[in-house]
Amino acid sequence: MGKTYNIPALDKHWVEEGKEFTFYNPLPSDVNALEAGAKEAWIERMGYLIADFKWLLHLEHHRFWSQLAYDGGRAVAGLEHFLQEAHPIYALDSFAGGRADAQLMSLYQQAMHLAFLIMCRIVCQHESETEWMKRDTLAHLWYNEYIITLPMLLDLCLLYGDANTKQLTSMVHTVFDIQPLYKDDLKNAVCFIGERLSLVQDKLKTRKVAEHHHPTRLFERDLNAKPDLSVADLTDLILFVLDTVLNLATFMYIYQPACSILHSLRFETKIVSFYEHTIPSLNEHVTQLSKKDDTVDVYFDLKYKLDVIRVQLIKVFRYCLFSPVNSMIEMSNISLKNADTIKGYIEDFISSLSEFLADKLFIQDYHKAHPVDQDLEILSQVYPELDSVKCDFLMESVWSCYDVKPLPKPPAQNGPSTSQQAYLGPSKSSKTDTLSRPNEVEMVSLVTQVKDLLPHLGDGFIQKCLEHYKYDSATVINAVLESNLPHSLNQLDPSMPAQVEPPPTETASNLPLRVNVFDNDEFDIMTRDSIDTSRVHKGKWKMKYKNLTEMLDDKSHVNELKDRFTQLGLVEGGEDVYDDEYDDTYDGLDVSVGEAGEPERRQFVTPRVLESRSGPGRGGGRRGAEEDNESGGDDEGDDEEEGGGRNRDNFVENPEVVRARLERQRQNKYRNRVGGGGGGGGQTGSRDVTGKPKGQGQEKRVLENRDRKNTGKAHVGNHNRRNMAQRKRNQGMMPS
């Protein structure tokens, strides 16, 4: 008997030595331009490639993994080369002359199918009950033996993401769950993609100065100079950007956790900068191709690809910001534990979007694809404590990018507004507020709004829900997420398709349906049997007045209103004519009228001039009254006691009374200064500021007098001469 050897399942012993794998060679778009025999050579090569793929799939489990791990990378290299060189979905029309050759397309589709099956077997951990592998061993082989790399996963998403979304989603999630180190590779890949986009900006000279990581001279970064690109260079740039952006958007759609990774790296900033500055430059270069007859076909092709790039860039930005919020919204029940988490996601979404309000071109296109007001309305329903001030500012900034004034926010219908009230925000068009059924275009728009968040629902089911909730898409979304649909809607099939309505028939009057802005007005003879012909004018309209002067001179309206005012008693008879000679001086006084027939009597009054004493003073009475008002309350009391009350209506006041009053005022002022009080019992002597000789000490009274003199010397010194001279002139003491 021979010897028995124990060979591990994974060993070089199971490797097929000398096995070579065929590399894929893509065909040019124009098959007719191939050289003789090139087509047959490609068919033969594809036969070898398909045979290699089938050979790998038919290997046993331990031989399959041993071949991948220990054959020197030949099997993995053949598979990876095919995934890199295969035609993506946007380039299939250019494959083999637009899919005209059925044989070539059949071979290509067969190779695509086999490559996908090989990747499924590589990712699979349990093939059967006896053929399986540990998670640690599988993770080690994937990562350390380079059997699966992150570029390979990106190529898989680009090639199979459209047709095999469900299977590919499961595969990618399995890879990242078993080997978390691929997340670090994803971060490095995102940084690398950002650098590649920056190189495109440098080539087009659209990169902002702030984005440069090293200082550059002014002549090295002339932003005004436009690069001269050939058609081939422009095509390569657009295809490179399209492949990069479409690949990244598909991968983010397949693997949702990647959105958070890109957001943590602030990748949306690079997206917005590229969209705002580089896309207009590319569009300008593409537009130049339309001016030449020989490049018109290239213009249409590149223009279409550029539009796809714009859509995919907006998708990537949307995934970065709204994907975490959308994942929380799709949860049927939001517990208190997740309330703080979704609050952070919502506030981060609003603050991040607010940072890019200055990029008007991007904000306009983003709002067209994903209306911001609808997002805020949905977020306010999920989180009622949403700050309405931030939302109002955000919407006002969004509308300012369009240079149009937004419509006012509709008033609240359920009582006064509170901090708990959901934010509705200004809406550019609010057709769902009315109870009337929307037209076909509006209905499609409403259904699309619901399907963006709830894609598993059918169009017919969504239409029934909209009819029940008065065509309010936000209310329908909220009801479905909270499972609050009425019994009549719960009995329907959620996947019910839309029902085709019959075309509109003619009206009962055998007239076609009319749509006009003048329908149903007072002159519409189609809906009214009789109209007011007096309001219908025929011919040219003749003006009543020739010019402005004739219109102002027309006082016919005064005569028309005269009868009305006469009935109200506001206009007296015509005999009451205005008399310019009438003296109305005493009309406002209440003068008593004597009895009828009583003679008019007037009491004799002595003239005021004769009662007063003569004096040389001029204006003394008026000035004395002013001085009296300026004096203190003690002077007024003394005057009233002595004179028994002065008559302030005197034409000339008695000078003796004036002099006596002024003397009393001076005495009182002097007593106040010397005695320190306002009463009459103060000290009347002069204020002593000299005191005793120096060195003998001073009395308290002398020190106080010195302090008063020092304090008041600026007030009563030589700063009042003009006022006192004027006062003397007013009293007649000196000539003017």
C-alpha cells in the first residue's frame, strides 16, 4: 500500500499548474472598420475566456479556493481584467456597432453572466453542509490575497447594479460585514476620487484658489484663460467624469452605509464645487461643437452624457445628506431612544444644506430634482420641534436663487401657531390645497413625490390614498409610515397599478370642452343666455375730456352731491351768502343777550392807564412778572401778604412796588448764601474768607466760606456781564 498524506483543503497541491487565463479584449464601436480576421479573432478569444470561467465554476470547493489563493493571481487577474474592460451600461449602445451583431452580443452577455456567478461564489461562505469556510479565514483570503478589492466592488456595481440590484446589495453588504477593513479602503478611495476630480478642474482651469494645497503664482493659475481642448480630449474628460460619478452614485445606492462615510469626509463640498464651476465650463466647450457641421453628432452625444453627469452629481449629494434621515423616516416606529439621533440628522441636514446657498446654479438644479420645501415638510412631521426660523431662512435663500418672490406661507388651520406646530414653509406652487381633482400632470407629480420615499407602493394605490387625503402627498406619506390608513384603503392591494381613465367626452351641448381664461365670466355667451348689452361698447372709445385742465374745471360732481348734502342738513339755503364785510371777531365768545326790548346797557369802566401810577420804567410790569416767577415761594407769599395780591393785568406796574420786591429778593438771596438755609433766621453778616493769620488755625465758618467762594466764583464772576446789561436795558436804567 502507498503512503497516506493529510493535505489541507487550502494548499498549493490543489492548484492546476501551468493554467493560463485569457484576458478580455474589447471590440471597437465600428465593427465594419475592423481588419480582416479581427472579428473572428475576437470570437475565438471570447470562446477561450468563457471556457476559463466555466472551468473555475466547475472546480470543487477546496480546489476553487486553492486556485484563487495560490496560483500566483492568474485567475483573479483574468476576472478583474474583464470587470475593468467590460462595457458599462452607458456604453452598451457603442458595443459592436450598436448591438447590430447578435453573435457578438450573445458571447458578451454569456461572459458577463459567468463573471457574475464567479463573484457570487467568491462571496458565498456556505456552499453546502460540507463545503464552507470560517469568517476569519474568508476575510483573510479576500483582503490579504487580493481576491476582492474595492475597485472590483465598484466595477461590479457599475456593471450589474442596474439589472441585479438585489443580489448585488446582498453581496456588497456581506463583504463589508465579514471584512470591516474595506471601510478604510473606501475612505482612501473617496479621497482619491476627489483628487481625480480636482485634476479635471485644473485641466479646465475652474478650480478655486482656496482648494489648492500649495501656493501657486498668478501666471500659473490664470483663471480667465480658457483651455483649448480638442474633440478627443473633451470626449475623454466627459467619459472619465461620467464613469467616476456614475460608479460612485451606483455604489452609494447599493451600499447605503457608504453615504455616512462620504459625508464624514465632507465629499459633498467637492461635489458642489465641481458642479458650480466645472460643469458650466464643460457645457460651454460642448456647445462650441454645435456650431460646426462635422461635430454636430458628437455634440448631441456629449450633451446627453453631460446631462447624465449633472443628474448623478445631484444624486451623490442627495445620498450624502439625506440618506441617514431617509433611513430613520422609513422606520415604522420612532422610539424615544432614536429621537435624539434623528434630531441630530435633521439639524445636520439643514445646516449642511445652508452652507451651499451661495452656489446658486447647484441650488437651482437640486431644488428642481428634490424640492427643499417638501423635504422640510416631511421632516417637520417626523420631528415636530423643527426650528421654523431656520427653515424660513433656508427657503427664502433657496427662492432668492431664482430671483422670484416666494408665495406666502399658508396660515395654520388648527388654532394658533405654537412651537410644536409642523413647519409647512413657502411653496412655489400649492395645487393640492384645493379640493378639486388635479389634472393628469399634477397627479403624476403627486404620485412621484410619494414613490420617492415609498417605492414599493403601486401608482393606483397611491392615487386612492391621495383621493382620500384630499391630494396631500405629505399626509399620505405620514399615514403610510405610521400605519394609520383607514379600513377602506387597507383592503386594497398596495401594489395596485394605475387605472387608465377614459378620454373626456363632449358636453351635453355637443360642444367640445373649452379651456379659456374668460370662461364663465359675465360676457360668456356659451354659458349665459343673456348678457348686459349696456356694458358692451362698440367702436373706438371716446374720452370725455380733451385734456387735464378741462377735467379739473368740471364741477358737475359738486352739483350732483349738493342735493344729498341738503337732505342731510349740511348745506343751508341759497340766501345765506358769504359776506366778506362781516365782523366775526366775537362769534366765538359766549355773550349773554338781554331780553327783547331791553335797552343796551354798558357798565362804566375806568381805563387801566388812569388807575396805574406814572413811572419812567418801560416794560417793567412784564419783566417784573418774569422775575417774580423766577423767585422763590417766600417772595410770592410776602407780596400777597403786603400788597393784598397784585393785578398782573396792569399796563405799567408801580416802580416803588417793583423796587421793594427786588430788594426783598436780594435780601432773601443774601440770607440764603450767608446763613446756609432758606428761612429768615440765618446769619446776616458778611462772609469772612480772610480769617486768622497763617499758622493759628481757622474757624469752621471761615473754611466753609472759602469753600463756597471757590465753588461759586465761576458762576457769579465776570461771566454774566452781558445778561445783567441786557436786564438793565429792559428796565430803562441805560439807553439802548
